[in-house]
Amino acid sequence: MTQISSIVRYTPEDAWEFAFRAAIAAGAGEAAASALASATVAAERAGRSSVGFAHLPDYLDSFAAGRIVGTAEPEIDFPTPAAIRVDAKGGIAQLGFDRAFDALIERAGLYGLAVFMQHNSYTAGELGYYARRLAETGLVALAMSNGPALLTAGIGRKPVYGTNPMAFAAPVSNAPPLVIDQASSVTAFVNVRRAAELGEAIPTGWAVDAEGRPTTDAGDAIKGALLAFGGARGANIALMVEILAAGLTGSNWSLDAPSFADGADSPGIGLFLIALSPALLAPDLPARMALQAERLAASGVHIPGQTPIADEITLPRALVDAIREHGRA
């Protein structure tokens, strides 16, 4: 770890240890702390800092408040040979995924397709993390998750869906996987909250206030609702995600999910993944993906997920101090 004025630089290993110790201090068991630390560092290294260490205090607060059961051990069953169902028992989504990871890979390899359905967990964090890990084993993956209602749809202007992100990843020969990770809202909630903390305005079209009026005031936006990207089309995608991530998994609908930041109740939300095996269905896909990615990049198209993985993690000192305050980590 290197400290320079307003920033602190970590190696990935030191960053993992910092996150692990902070989670333990906040009340997490070793399994949950390890899973969370790995996901936090992975988000930072992939350039998704808004759902990396910046999101870690939400977990730490929730361990301490009881919104996350720190010692929960996920319960796994198999409703069909190609389906894995996980009850997170009020714990973190990452640990349930870790526990089912090998079985998900094995069953996708056997049947060409496998489905992961998890309920009763805290919010999923960086959704691309789940899809990316599967793609790194050679699978094509589609992931969806819901959360407490933050996004409005229709004329009511009241929050009805979570930001309901979806992520997709595919293997690419001799290159990192292609990874797409985006919310159904115009922007992620953490970006609005960050703007509010800094006293910064947000762009027009991101959110409405509590009265349903367009706003550029981040504080008013937090009291109101986020807007879907593409209007009704984005809201339809949010509904589709909701049906798969909440309906099919048996999780709370976003309207019924307790806050991820207040109170003592778990949001109880869902995580839904489909894993497909190119080795069985289309063995030449990774090679074809490499050629296609090269062709698209030559045309100026950004290939998401293929930026270099960072070997150093740089955090604002204020964030490091805030994380340490949770348990003197």
C-alpha cells in the first residue's frame, strides 16, 4: 500500500486484505468476507469503481445493521438437472454464487445450458462480475438482478422497479471476455448518490424529484426516482429483468423489497443467470468472437470488457478513511 496526499494505492492483494478485514470487522463471517472482498477488488480492476470500494460501505453498514446476515450459509437444491436454486438466507449474493459456481459450470458443460436462480439476498453489487467469471471458463452468460424500487415507469412517477441491471459476457480467443453490464435506468443509483454527496448537479433526464418533476438536483433525485433509459423501452426491459430476477427466483418484487441502505430487513432480492456452453453448441464461437471483435474495433466500435485489467487499485483517501471507520480495519 502506498499513500500519496489524497489517494491511496493498493496492490490487488493488499486491496483484498483491506476489504476482507473491513467486512470481518463489520460482522461478516470469513466466507462472506472473502466472497465480498474478491468481488470488490474485481470491480475495481475492471474499471467499475462505482460498484467496487465505493459500494463497500453499503455492505459494511448492512452487516452492522442486520440487513445482511454475516454468517449465512446458502442452501442449494436442484429442481432439474440443469437448474440450480439457491436460498441466500439473507446473506450476500456473491457467496451463494460462489457456492454454486462449480455445479453451474459442470451442468452447463453436460447439458449445454444451465440456469442459476438465487433469492433472499442483499443486492448483487457489480453484475458483470458474475457473467465475467463464467465467460472466463469458456461459457456465454446472461445475468439479471433486481433491487429495491428506485426507477419510475409510466405516468405515476413513483419508483416501481429497481435499477434492474443486466449483464452479458462471451469468451474471446486470446483476449479477455466481452462483458456488457448496464442498468435499466439512465444511470446507476450510486452515481446519483455520489453527486449528492459532492453537491454536484446531475444531467437533465436522469431523474425526477418526489413530485415527479424533472430535476438536476441530486438530493432531490434521491427523494424521487430514476428514469429508465429510452423511456418506455427501458422500462419494459426493467420489467423483463424483474420477472426473471424476482418472479422466477421467488424473490421480493422491487416494490416489496426493503431498502438496501436503511432499516434492519434484508432487501431479499434475486439473481438470475443463464450459462451456455459454446463447447457443445458452437465450438468455434471464441475464435469467431475474436475475429468479429477485431473487425468491429477497426470500425471504431468499443468492445466492452476488453480494457486491460488494472494491476493497481487507487482509492480516495476519504473513502479509505470511511471504510476504516466502520471497524478500524
